Amino acid sequence: MDSHNEDSDSRPAGSGSDLTVRPMDAGDAPRASAILNAAFRGFLGDKFPEDSPHFHPDILIATARVEDPFMSSRIFVAEQQGKVVGVVKVTAGRNGLGVFDYIGVDPDSHTRGVGSLLMAKAEEFWRDHHQRKIDTCVSAHNTKAIKFYLKHGFIPEGYRRDHFIVGVDEIILGRFLTAP
């Protein structure tokens, strides 16, 4: 799955005590859906259709916590003063290979460290599930997301032309959590 983010290099202002990350629940799904749709439309424009079911609230609810013989996945939300301001989905494979599925941050919360806090929760999840390597991909023209991933230790490992959407190339990124 494609993964993208718009976040900055800063941490939450002040103590950050009002910014928390927790598992998504059903009541969070409409807001999480709106954030993800806005994030993807923000860099894909018309190439991300208004009626895309990809981040529909029902889909988010159904995939918020998945366990099967091959993997575990979770959706987490960042909340500030009772409002969901960010969302991330992560997967841990039983083979030790994890995936950073997607991330989105409310545009009004950019530059507040929401993406970095979600990444920290993702790292905790992967370590708890004994992942050795994480992969993701990012649209090649999404420079904010590329900077975010590089900041968090991901390195380019490949390139996919016209991968998810014709006319949008993807950069494959990877990061080792443990020594290779």
C-alpha cells in the first residue's frame, strides 16, 4: 500500500502532554478517513478520486486491528485535546518484515510533531513484534514525505514507475530495526 505524510521536523510545542497516540476505535474512523483523504489528495490532486473507497470509515474500522497466521496490523491515531489529528497504519509480518502502510496528519497540525509521534508508536509496535526490517513507498514527487522518511532512518531501495497510479512513480524505502 502507498504511504505518504506531510509533517515537519519539530516536536509538539510545550510539554506535548496533550498530544497522545492510541489505537483507533470505531468512533475515530470518520475523522481518520477525512485526514487520510485530505493528505492523499494534497499531493495526488485529481489522481486521487473523491469517491475512493480506500480510506472509507468502514474499511478503516475493518482493518484497525488484524491478526492472522502471517501478520498483525494496527491503525493508531494521534489525538490532541480530544480531536484526532493524525493516523497511521502499520503491519508486522511473522517473518520479521514490517510495513509502514500509510500516515496522514491534519493540515492544521503540521509542524507540531504529530507525524514523529506516530512514527514512534509504529516503532514500538514493530519492536514488540520483533521486526527486523520495515519497508514503505512514497510518491516520487511527494518531497515532504520523502524528507519525513529520510529523517526517520528510511533509505531508498528501489523505484516503481506508474505503480499505484499511472503517471505517479513510487520510491521504495527500507529501514532496518536490527542489524542486517
